[in-house]
Amino acid sequence: MMNLAHPGWLWLLPVLLIPLIAWYIYSQDKNEPEMNVSSTRAFDGLGTSWKVWAKHLSFALKLAALACLIVILCRPQTRDSWSTSDVEGTDIVIAMDVSTSMLAKDFKPNRFESAKRVATQFVSGRDHDNIGLVLFAGESFTQVPMTMDNATLVNAIGQTEMFALEDGTAIGDGIATAINRIRDGKAKSKSIILLTDGSNNTGVVAPNTAADIARKYGIKIYTIGVGSNGTADYPVAIDYAGNIQYQRMPVVIDETTLKNIASTTGGKYFRATSGNVLSNIFKEIDQLEKTHMDVQHFTHTEDHYEPWALLLMGLLLLSLLMDYTILRHIP
């Protein structure tokens, strides 16, 4: 939006232009040559010369150039600024299990792809949240630091692949990495959404120890056990052609540990037995994790006097061209 940095200079428009116009009108009669004749009947058929109109046009061009100069003094600019709005937002880290067992086919097409799809939908619906992504298997790392750029986060989730980490399930390490990412967040509400389909079997930090650390920082952990009841087709080997071989095996999830983690931090435990249930769980978390926060938006200011300066020079050049060509005076 175009603004004027010094709109007070606009008072020069009437102060300068009105007297100049009045002087020009008054001076027309004074500067015209006179000749006494007995009758003007011979000139009755003659109209006003086009040079008279050209003279008026030259004066109008000079006035317009002066007006441009005044506008330049006012500093036309597009002004951007900080604005603060009250929105619902929070800090969230999604800690996703990417161990090989997440390829089990009790979800369509498998647990891993189903979790990615639901996480993407969740992120896309939270415009004002600061969200990060942590991946863990036998070790853990931060895939995306805390960001409000939903597009970047959605792309990162979509590009997440299996077999990037040493295999295993280090739930405690995954939580610890997520805590490091979220603990310095500015939102009043901080939470971790932990998705896993197994039991902690490796890592440096014990899950319950990580939960105690999260509680000290006021971080809630929502734990989600991913896996159907009964048995499922689990990946067990890769054949010579690179195809994953599956075998029917019992679904085993350490729900006791996941429930303890949630209760210790004031969160909640969920059991996702299908893709639809997992989607509903994220919807419930979406409703639970809402808090009001002030979001500041920054815009900047940029001067735009160049078009007015170019217009000023163009008007002056055109006026001078007319004065020294078609309107020039012969002594």
C-alpha cells in the first residue's frame, strides 16, 4: 500500500499552485500586444490560435512538474511494519519411529506411510504453530528444527525414508532429542507427539528418565502405539532382488511404558489399530493442543520516489521543448 512519509508537505500544493494559476490568468491580458484598429470585423471569423492552447499546455506542464516535486518531498513509499495478532498456537515436536518394523502391513500400505500421511495432514492444519520433526530408530536425530514454515515441514515428512538410521527402537533417545528441540520454545504450551510400534530395546536414555526430564521442562508427551491387535506381516529379510520378505508375527507394543511416559508428563496415551484410528487420534490431539499466543508479522518500508522524479523530468523537458520550438519568441 502506498503511503506518504511526510504528508504535511501537501499543503504546498494549494499554497503554490493557486497563486501561480491566478498570476498566469492575470498576466495574460497584461502581456498581450495591442493594436488600435477602427474595426475588428475582419477578424471575426478567426478562432483562437492553436499556439495559444499550446502556451496554456506548457504552463500546465510546469505546474504538474511542480506538483511532482511536492509529492517527492512527501516521500511516497510502501510502508511495511510489525503487527501483532492473537492466534491459537503452540510448540510441538513430532517424534516418529522409523525402525524397520514400521513397514508392517497391518496399515495400508504400511505403518510408516500411514503415519507420514496423517502427520502431514496434522501439520497442514496448524498454521500458527512452531513444529519440529525428530526421527528415531536405534538412534535419533532432528529432521526439521522448530519452524512455522508448514510447506518445509510437509516436504520433509514426505521425503522421509526408511533405513536412514541404525535399526532398533530407542524411544528414550527420541524423546531426549525432541526435548532439546522444544525446551527453549516461546509458546506457553509445549508438547511432543511420539509415534512408535514397539518396545525400547536400545539407546542411551531410558524412556522413563526422558519423561521425567520432559516433565521438569513442562513438556507434555502424547504417546501413540501404532499397531493392530493380534498379528501382522512384519519385514524379516531382503531377498537377492532387493524385495522385502514378510512373515506373520504377533504385534507387541510396550503399552505400559508408553502410558507411564504420557501420565508422567500430563499427556495422554493412544492406541492406533488402523489408519483411520491414527487419523482420529491426531484430530483429538489437535483439539487438545490449542493455546493463545501473540504472533508478530514483519513488513518493511521502501521509498518509491523514482517514478515521480522521472515524471517530473519528463514534464519539464516537454515544456521546455515546446517553449524553444513552437512557442519560441522572435525579438
